Amino acid sequence: MSKPTMTMNAFVIAIKQFDEAAKILKLTENQVAMIKEPRRMTEVSLPVRMDDGSIRIFKGYRCQHSIARGPAKGGIRFHPNVTADEVRALAFWMTYKCAVVGVPFGGGKGGVVVDPRELSTNELERLARRYIAEMADLFGPDMDVPAPDVGTNAQIMAWMMDTYSMHYKNFLPAAITGKPLNLCGSEGRKKSTSQGLVYCVREMIQHEHVGKDLKNAKVAIQGFGNVGSYAGEILNRMGASIVAISDADGGFYNEKGINMKTALEYVEKSPTKTLKDFEKVCKVGKYDDQMKVLEEEVDILIPAALEAQITQENADRIKAKVIAEGANGPTTPEADEILYQKGVHIIPDILANAGGVTVSYLEWVQNRMGYYWDEETVNRDLERIMVKAFHDVMSTAKEYRVKMRTAAFIVAIERVRSVAEIRGLYA
Ligand code: NAD
């Protein structure tokens, strides 16, 4: 995957998106000052004892961008390319993502510079526990609530929740979301981001008469982790044909469609938990460069890997009619403009992938009540929230004659701004 260059720096992208919407809203300098900058950025060194007895220091971050509308909320990423700016950008997007779907949270994000695949399970556990222990005073159900992101999962959230609970000698499940189901997790959480994304795709296709219904639509997916794989599975079940998929270990295509159940089972069983060597067991072609998945002749493209994948270099070659951004920040502003001019309908990240934080909110609510809902109830709420958010953004895009991304920021900024103003400045 191409590493973002300075011109594609995620924080620069985030600020550009904000400024575009703020200009249309004619925000004053004071209004911008109240809501644009991250509230707190913490950087820590995390010493971890490795299995061979040596001690390795990992760099860790937590950014709380905003707590205007509620506790900071956002995942923790374990990835070798994590930087302070990336964490800031992701925290920023969380503030506006929570506002777009109307869940009562602010925005936060965390990250550790590490390739989790190089660590043993025990090393990973020690790193996860140290991360929370080091910043325990920052977190809490009413302060800042982490969740999984790239490179972290429900097991890691369980270790983190345990560390936090033991630190305060209490049982505090609402401090972390995305936990395993049998440890106060929520039904529907595992697939929530993908399910939310599919609700948006369905609404977009119905609304914009993209020329196809979901049945028989052709789909390409970049990234076959939590978001990409389940989005493929749900769309496949709804009759869509997934003709191209990729992950860090390769890209694969079959114009007749790739069976998602087979692909998911393959990843589950593979020692690397990736699509490596998938072409050896399944009737698929393998791209010489997995970035080509983005350029397939499809109706729907789902970038669900990392940021800055669709750039001014490849935007012109993209043939999809709809792009649903599973990943955060997969499209650079330059590419965004090219695609807008081409008439491509982009469902922006802060809307398209908000299903995860929406069900995180429902998990947090259940943890605080101590009463748990079934999957049907959770998905009904998720659908209601996502469909409303989609139409709030769509009608704003029409009202202001702007792209959906700008419209999503207009909706979200208005919600954050109005709350920040009502609250005013403390001291
Ligand atoms: P994940 O770690 O489960 O999966 C990431 C996938 O991207 C993996 O399959 C990985 O192999 C793949 N990838 C890495 N390099 C690649 C490359 N060069 N080409 C193709 N694929 C490549 O992470 P995830 O949770 O699925 O998150 C993916 C994106 O979605 C991230 O941007 C994340 O911030 C965003 N997101 C995730 C959630 C969630 O609930 N998990 C919610 C909102 C947004």
C-alpha cells in the first residue's frame, strides 16, 4: 500500500475538508476556534517485556479531539505507520462522524507504532495493557471510550477493559467498546461498520438511480479485514457480485464473482489470517499490483484499508459509479474533486463507516443499563440511525449544491458548533 506523502498527510486532508464546509457555513473565527483544534494530544513511551526477556519501547498516542457533545470516542490502531498527525486526523473525523449520526459522543483516537503481526499473543497482551495503564486517567465511560481499529480486535479490547477495571478495582465495561460478546459486548457489533455501510449503499442506489439495484451489482473491495470482509459478505447475501478483493498480501479478481463465504473461511483458516495464496485454492486471478482492485469495472467500490489510497494519480482510472468509504480518509481532496467532476457518487467516510461507532454507542448504553438487546433490536436501531443520517446528508448536499462529503461536514459542524456555543467557555 502506498504510504501517504506529505501532500496526502491525513491531518492536512481533514483540515481541508473542515475548512470547505466552514466556509460555506460562514463560521466566524471564534466559532472555528471553538471546534477545530484537538483538545488534548498525549504521547507516551510504552516499555514492554518481550518473550526473550528484552524490553522494547513502543510509541503510543491518544488524541481527544472534542468532548463538546459527549465523551471522546474512537478506536485504537496498532500499525507500523501510525503517526501523531494520523491519530489527530482520525480523532478529528470521529468528532464529526459521531455528530453526523447524532450519537452523543465527541471524538478521539489512539494509536501505537507497532506491527501486531510481529508480536506473540503474550507480547500483544502486555502492550495493550501497558497502553491503557499508562493513560488510565484519560479514559473512562464519561471521559474517553476507546474501541478497536486497524490491528486491534475484541480480545485486545477485553485485555484493555480488564486493565482499566483492575486499575480502579471495579467492573467497568462501559470504559471500552467493541468487547467480546460474552464480556458485555453488543450483539451486532462485529459487523456493525459493514452493516451500516451497506445501509448507506442501499439508500444511495435507490436514491440516485445508479442504474442497478443491489442485486447483481458488481462490487470491488480494497481491504479484507473487519470492514471489507463483512461488507462483502452482507452484499453477497443481498445478491451483489463481489468481483475483486484485496488485502495487504495481494489482490484477486473473478468477473463472475468471488464467493464471500469461501473467502472469509479461507482467511479464518489461513495461518497469516490474510488472503495470501488465495489463488491457489479458489478460481481467481491475481493482480500483479493489488492497487488495481480500485480500478475494476464495477458499480460499487469499497475502499476499506487505510487512508490516501485514491489519489490524483489513480482517480481518473476509477470506473465505479458509487464509492462507499469503509476506510477513514481513503480519498485525497484532489481525487475527491476529480471523482465529483466525473459524477461518481461518494458516500463519505464520516457517514459510510459510522455504523461501528453507532453500535459502540448502543454497547455503551447497554453496559450502563446492565440490560442487553438481541441482534434484531440492535440492527433495527442501527438501520434507523444510518438511514436518517444518510438522508440528512443527502438533503443538505442538495440544499447547498455540494458534494456529499462537504454536506456531511456541514451537518456535523453545525451540530458541534451549536453545542459548543450553548456550553460556552469554562473559566
Ligand atoms: P483491519 O485491520 O481488520 O483490516 C484492514 C485490511 O486492510 C486488512 O485486510 C489489511 O490486509 C488490508 N490492507 C493493508 N494494506 C493493504 C493494501 N496495500 N491493499 C489492500 N488491502 C490492504 O481493519 P478494519 O477494522 O477493517 O479497518 C479498515 C479501515 O476502516 C480503517 O481505515 C479503519 O480506520 C476504518 N474503520 C474501521 C471501523 C471498524 O469498526 N473496524 C470503523 C470505522 C472505520
